[in-house]
Amino acid sequence: MTVLKKLLKNPLSLIGVVLLVAFVFVAALAPILAPPPRPTEPYRIPRSGFKIEPQAPSVEHPFGTTEGQYDIYYAMIWGTRTALRIGLIVTGISLLIGVTVGSLAAMSGGWLDEILMRVVDIFMAFPFIVAAMVLATLLGKGLDKAMIAMVTFGWMGYARLIRGDILAVREKEFVSAAQAIGARPFRILVRHILPNCIYPVFVQATMQIGSMVIWASTLSFLGVGAPEGYADWGQVISFSRNWIISSGPNPFEYWYTLVFPAGALVLFVLSWNLVGDALRDILDPRLRHGT
Amino acid sequence: MISYIARRVVLLPVVLLGLSFMIFLMMQFLSPTQRLTAFVSDPTKLRGEAPEALIEMYGLNDSLLVQYSRWLNNILHGNLGYSTTVSLPVTQAIATYFPATLELVLFSIVPVIFGGIMMGSLAACRHNRLIDHIVRILAITGWSLPTFVAGLLALAVFYGLLNWFPPGRVSTWALPIIHEMHRYTGIYTIDAILNGQFRLLLDVLRHLVAPVATVSFVSWALILRITRSSMLETLRQDYITTARSKGLTERTVVRRHARRNALIPVITASGLLMASMVGGQVVVETVFNYKGIGWWATQAATQFDFPAIIGFALFNAVMLVTVNLIVDILYVVADPRIRLS
């Protein structure tokens, strides 16, 4: 049975896949679902006026407007693109760096291995969010800076994982066989070793995509990520901070400033986590049989 | 075991040196004028000096290694510059704000770790029953919910709707009391007890509930999942069957035989979690306007207060490395298999 079939059989991962497909559709159809008023700058959320107080959902603004009259619906649609872009790019580059460093360390061994792994230790000696926040600030803030900061402190897990797996696979007979027929180390790595140990790393990466989007939105929320008015869920949620507690008779008067963007963010992360969790169960040979 | 601990302690300065060098390299993204701020602890002495002269004076155009050793020397003498956001030298700002963060972390540890272990082992013992499903749903929601969203929801419900737990660290009426009383530790709950201010103690506790609940909810997922899977694995071992066949009650089997062994991976995870909690408080403190070190760092980040950000990074690195060392030593003490090998 193929991986995809198994993914669709389990109800939890089915929900994950369906959500994920929906998000990809929204991202792809963003120009139709929410036509940008300025086609050259689609990620700038249009605002109707400069009034501070958020406006409730209406025909013109289906999800209402947040502080400063930014349209929440538009922010959510284009924010899906931002989230996918952040998740895929940050995870992809981190994965690439991690696999390269990890393979280099495992294949070379000796002092190079020692040095590379100590560098990994040092990078890991920071709490991720602290390191990313500090580096993004020093780089000068902005979404691209936040992404660079997240890649800088996001690759070490993959390096450790792939190194351990390569060290285990390297001792197998088929590697000795490849060496015996004169294959060069690079070829052995790419053709024989990596295909046998890359799956756990991919599973890890799937689970990380959701986390990376959380961290990116957290950085935006803290004020070092996406700038004000950029279609990013975390940035839009940060506006709701001043409005979730209303002094009026209804404490949840401005509920839409939080519920819509936060709902999109949580569902997005949940979908990746569900898919990643199921992938792990499917691809991990120890879990394949039995439980 | 002693040689292991000794080796770790000897390696500590090496790790710290590596960390400080990395922070120093990150600083190189700043212009010399911006880096200048990290050297000035008393801004009043600056009036009238041209920045170029100061850059020359502090040698900010020298070679990288020369600059690094000078910077390190400065840090070792406790000179980390001046934080403009709170108008205090960085070392003093850390001393002022860290007790608040420590208080929050200390109060969060108990519900996070013990709550996580209790729920995780309960779920494992009732595998695939209702309670197991509830616990798993709790874990996956906590895992998918960003801390700041959980915090905002807690704020909306507990403060906006119910008005039980207000944000901040203390109420306004309590500020003069805090100002007048003797602050032994900076941890308000302890200080309030030492000063016999029980009304203040209640107020501080009331302000701690919502942030602690938020931290617990989002941190449970990790401990819960590890405890659950580790317990499930342990319960399948032969010696558990033996214990059951001896006629021991299920309670004894779980408590004395299974849980003790199942907790070993949990210790590692708890250590990592605790160490990252100090940094993780950045979000919670910002959401609840709780004036700890994370709140200060966020303020500094949004206002381009570079000395504060660098001081915060250094402080976190030192904290994390130290806590990791303690956890590793505890780990060796707890697991005889590691102790003897």
C-alpha cells in the first residue's frame, strides 16, 4: 500500500491532508479570492480609512477590519501564501544545510566530525525563539530577516538526525559492497546511504513546517517579523492584543480580530502536525507492525 | 561519575567562549556606531563626543579578534552597556527583571512537569480508552496552539469575561507596598511572605495564574507525549508481567515498577523544557505585560536597543548551558546504568 493511501485511510491524517489541500488552494487562488487593489504589492493589506477602532464583519469586509482598518479577510487569504512560503522555504533550506553538514560530519569522521558537532552544540545552546529574535533584531527586522534568523538556528536538528542515521547505515554490508566495487564516497553517500536514512529526516521536516510558521508568526507578534500592514497572520493577530478586552458591555465585542486569523494559523499548523504524525507512524519500521 | 562531572565542569568555559564568540559574530551585522552602544554603560558621559572619535577610542575598526577580546574583557568586568528602553545599565536591568521571570518559571515547573507526568501515565494505563483520547486531544491542541494565541485567549476569558486574573505582575495599589518593603529576593511571593504582606501575596499569586496556565497548556504536550509512549513501552516489558503475576496490585505495579523506569526519558525532556522556558517566557510575558526579562527583551527588540538584546542573548546562553549541566548531572545520578558505565 502506498504512503498516500495509508494517509487517506486514517481519519486524523485524512483531516490533515484535506486541510492542507484546502490551504494550498486558497494560496493558489489568492488573486481571485481577494484581488489586490495594488497588483504590484499584493502582500500589502488594503485599508479603508485610518480609524483605530476595528469594524465588525460586513458585506464589504466579510471578516471585519482590525485596528487601523486593515481588512481581515484579505489578510487571511494572502497570509496563507505567506505561511506556506515561510514554512516551505525555512524548512527546505534548514533541511538542506542540516543534511549537508550532517553527512559531511558522518562521512569524514575524525576532527572534522568533532568540530562540526561542537558547532552544532553551540548553535543549539540557545532557546530557538531567543536566538531567532536576537538575530532578526540585529539584522534589522522584517520578514526576510526573520526567515534568515530561523534558518540560522533551525538546521541543527536535521544535522544530528542524519549523522546518527548515516553512522548506523555506513556499517551495513551493501556499503562495503559498494566500496569493494570501487564507488567513490560521494556516490556511496548519495546513491546508497542517503536513500536508506532520509525518511526520518523528511518526517521531522514535515512536523517542523507547522512549528516554523508558529515561530514566524510569533516573531511578527513580538514586532521583529513582518512589518505592519503585511499579510501575515501573526502580524494581524498582534493588532488584536489591544482589542480582545473591551470596556463596553460585551467583553468579546472585537472577537473577529483574534478568532479569524488565529483560527487560520492553528488549523494550518494542525494540518501539518497531523500529516507529520501519521507519516511518522507509516514510515517508521518499528511502528509499522504491532501496535 | 565524578570524573564525568569534572569533565563537564571543565568544558563549561569552552562552551561559553564559543557562545560568546557566536554572539559577537552576530553583532557584526551592526554598524560600528550601533556597536558603540554596547560599550557605553553611562550615557551621560557621552555628551559632546563625536561618534567617530568614540569609534576610534573603542577601536571598533580594529581586527575582529582584537575587538572580540576587548569585548569579552568588558563583559567579564560586568560592563554590558546601557539599555535605553528601561534607562538602566544592562547588568542592572537583568538583575531587576530576572527575578520576575524566575518566579514565573518556578511556578510553572510544578504543573507542567508533574501534571504532564500524571496525565501521561494515566493515559498509558487506560490505553485507547476515553481518558487516553482526551489526553491525546489535549496534547495535540496544546502543540498546535501558538503560545501567544493561547495567552490572548486566556486573557480574553479570565480577564475580559470573568475579570478574575488581570494582566501585569501586581495591581496598582500594591506598588507602594512593594516600593517600601524590603526586597530580599525580587521574587514577590517570597518577599511578601518574608515581610508578612499577605494581601500582597494573594495579589501576586492572582497575577500568576493566567500566565502559568498558558505556559502549562502549551508545554504539556511534550512531557505528556513522552511519558505516555515511554509508559506504554515499559508496561509491555516482561518484568511488569512478572510483577503482576506475583499478585501485586495494579497500583503498585504502575507506581513502583513501571513509572520509575518510564520516567528516565522524561527527565531529559523536562531538563530541556526547563532550560528553554526562561527564553520561552518572552512570549508569555509580552502577552500578559508581565515585567520580566522576556518583556524587557521584546521592548528592546522593537526599539532597537542593541545592548539590551545582546545582554539578553548572553544571559540566556549562560543560563541554558548551566541548567543543561545540572540536568545532565541529575540524569547520571538518576540512572544507575549511566552511572556505572
